Amino acid sequence: MNTHLLLQLVVNGLIVGALYGVVAMSFVLIYKASQVVNFAQGEFLLIGAWVCWWLLTTYQLPFLVGMGITFAFMLVFGIALQVVVLRPLIGEPIISVIMVTIGLSIFFQALCKWLFGVFAQPFPPIFQTQSVQVLGLEIQTVYLMSLGISVAMMAGFAWFFRYSKHGLAMRATAFNQQVAQSLGISVRNVFAMAWAISAVVSSVAGIVVGIVNGVSSALSLYGIKVFPAVILGGLDSVVGAVIGGLVIGVLENVAQYVDGQYLHWGNLYEIVPFYVLVVILMIKPYGLFGTRDIERV
């Protein structure tokens, strides 16, 4: 048993899992605000990565400047998407809004392929040192950056929901939209804010994965890969999203170790999150931290 390799994979799984947790929080943010599951979440990663790549390669901007401009673009993009496409659907059946998000996913996929092509494009070199040694383990520099950003965003989310006026308004809207509106909270503005924050946060994950693997349409699949983490933690739990992301990240890498050392199936890394999804739905359909909703029939 190669203990060093297993430990390396577990650490990498925790770092990637933190990134999964950030994207899962984006899922939860939109669901808590509007009760909609956004199936175009993966395309937010894709668009953010392509925009940052385009800025760095076309205008030769420093990485931090390009990433800041990308965040600003995604903020405006998220608001515009909610106002133009989704706001007219307020009051419509939830399934109609979900179908629109699926349509948006297909549209943005095709648009990105038309604008940037179908081949993966590498990011320009960002760091002078590609990897560093931490306690005898080799970790890519971009993963350390992503871990720092992920932790900062999680702390930011915790502060935002607990202490900020807008975060409290979002929590009130998630609890009961009619009551929130009666208290003077603009539900429409809360929806727009949720989509904007979700777009910005997702773009962070897109940029990090793009630096590691290159930017291509495959990035949008992370929206589907993160879905088991959302279900595991609970669709309406921010804490559950973080824990679910960490669990899925570690499980993926442990599955890769078991498959490479013993089973030799070749695809366990890709499918193990969906095994977890099926098991959780069978045993605890509301997730580990999700709110159990009881309805009279």
C-alpha cells in the first residue's frame, strides 16, 4: 500500500473539494433565493474562464488585473441574465424556469464554441514556480491559490449572511418571499444579487480549473460534477454545500487510488460522485444538512 500516494491524493482531494464547495455554494445561493436549480451553473465557470483567458492573451494584462475585470464582467452578466431572461418568469411554475436554465446552458455552450473554438486553450504562465513542497507533499501553486480564495470566499459568505443587510435580506427572502416583501425587501433585487454573486463565485472555479487543464467546453461539466456535492449537503444549506464539496473531492481521489492500485476499472474517479448521489437520494433525500419539507396532500 503506497501511503504517500494516498496521502497526496487525499490532500489534493481536500483542495479540489474546497473548490467544489465554492461552486456548490453558488447552487445553494440561487436555490435559497428563488427555489430554482440552475443547470447553467457550469457555463458560468466556462464563461468566466474564457473571459479571463481572452483578457490575458489579447491585452497581456497582469493576472490579478485580468481576474478583477473578469469578476466585474461576471457581476454585470449575472444581473443582466436575471433581469432580462429570468425576471419575466417570476410567478411561473418552477419547472418552466428550470427548463430555461437548461436552454441557457445549451446556448452559452454553443456561443463559447463559436467565439473561441472547440479546442482547449492553455492559460499563459501565471506562477514562476508550478508546484511547491508542503510537509513532503508536492502541491501545485494554483491549487494553493484556489485553496486560499476558497477559504476567503467561505468566510465571506458566512459574514455576508450573518451580518450584512443584503445577506439578511436574502435569508429573509429564502425563508418566505411574501413576508420579506411585506417588510420592504425588494425580492427582485435579491434575485438579481443572488445570480450576480453566483456568477462571480463560479468564475473563480472556472479560472482555477482553466489554469490547470486549459480552457475548453469541458469546463462546463463541473456544474454537473458538483451537483452530487449539493445533494449530499442539502440544496438549501450553505454549510452542507461546503462539507459536501470536501467529501466529494476526497472520494474522487480515493476512488482514483483504489482504482489505480487494485480494481483497474479505469473510470471510477468519474462515476463515484454519482454513486454517492444515488445512495444519498435513497437514504436521505434532503441531504445531510438540508431542511426536511413536509407537505400535506
